[in-house]
Amino acid sequence: AQTVTQSQPEMSVQEAETVTLSCTYDTSENNYYLFWYKQPPSRQMILVIRQEAYKQQNATENRFSVNFQKAAKSFSLKISDSQLGDTAMYFCAFMKLSGAGSYQLTFGKGTKLSVIP
Amino acid sequence: DGGITQSPKYLFRKEGQNVTLSCEQNLNHDAMYWYRQDPGQGLRLIYYSQIVNDFQKGDIAEGYSVSREKKESFPLTVTSAQKNPTAFYLCASSIELNRPNYNSPLHFGNGTRLTVT
């Protein structure tokens, strides 16, 4: 079974600064997808960024980027120029593409990020 | 606009009563899911369904039941056998369970907060 670990239950960052949220995962699969979801106080789940395991290039979406280290099974999220609207829970998620449980998302326990004015 | 509707937003029940949470989608998605969210636990899969009249247990199915009589609807019943039912429940859907949907793996509803006293 896959596991996803987010080691930082809570983090804070000053507005306009940069913050990195960590995520590690454990799998024997070679082909899979990784995602970061954001859950603001409204509790709506929002897809932030995604990464295909076979792509070495790190994904980027505006102020959000990832550092994907496949060998280390690490998938950290960097938020640049933090904004007050980035305050939310952030969940790392893993999707395997073959075998039992494929195409289902396994979530980490989340990191609560607070952006301080 | 297409989306997933969960109702009600807040639900209160007395211990020992069964309660059903509604989830409706108009995205024409084949697969639907129920997740439970507890503080510090992330999202845990309760049940999922690939097609009408078929569903599978997730990681924490005990004390829950589902039905999938229509493609659009996937109600979740929290039975009196669920030992700790107070939680936030999220419904989600995806295009097709057995085909990777990289760009948007899951669409989520806004959730139902269930409180049992």
C-alpha cells in the first residue's frame, strides 16, 4: 500500500515571502501521478498542481512550483510571493496507475499554512 | 455550471440514528467517491463506485453503506454501527475510474459536517 507523509502539521509565512511544504511518499510503483490540493477555510478542495512521475521537469503553476525528487520519493510544494488567500490546508496526494487501487488518490494528513500580513 | 452538490451543509443527529448524506453530480462522471476528513487525519476513503449499481469498500467502510441507483447520485448512509460518526464528509467524482485523469483527477463537493450527539 502507498503512504503519503506530510511532516509539517502547521506552518506560517509572512505575506510576500516564500514557503516550502514537504511531502514524502512510499511506493514500489514506477509510474504514478502526484498532486497538491488546497483546502481554504471554505473547505472546498482545489487542485493546485500536478506532476507525472516519468517527467523529470518540475511542474510550475504561476506562484506554485514543486521540487520532485523521484529517487528520494519527495514532492515538496514551493509557494512564492505568499498571499493572504494562500492560507489553507494543503494536502499532498498520490495516484498509482496500475494494479489494485489504481487511479485512486491516497492523501497525506495535511499541512495547515497561515499567511501573516 | 457543472458540479457536485452535497446537502445539507450541516447535519445534526442523535446517537443511534441512521443518517443519509446526499451527493449529486451533473458532470456526467462515471466514478464517485466518499471521503471522511478528521482533524489531523487527512482524507480517508469510505466507498467508491465505478458504475451504476456497483460500489466497492474503501479503507474505512465499516459502519457506512452506499447505493448507486443513478449515475448522478451516490448517497452515503452513516449507520448506528459507526462508532465515531462526527466528521466532515466529502463527496467527489471523476470521469472514469480506470482511466487516468491527470488534469483533474477528482472534483469535490463542498462537504457535509455531521455532528452526532
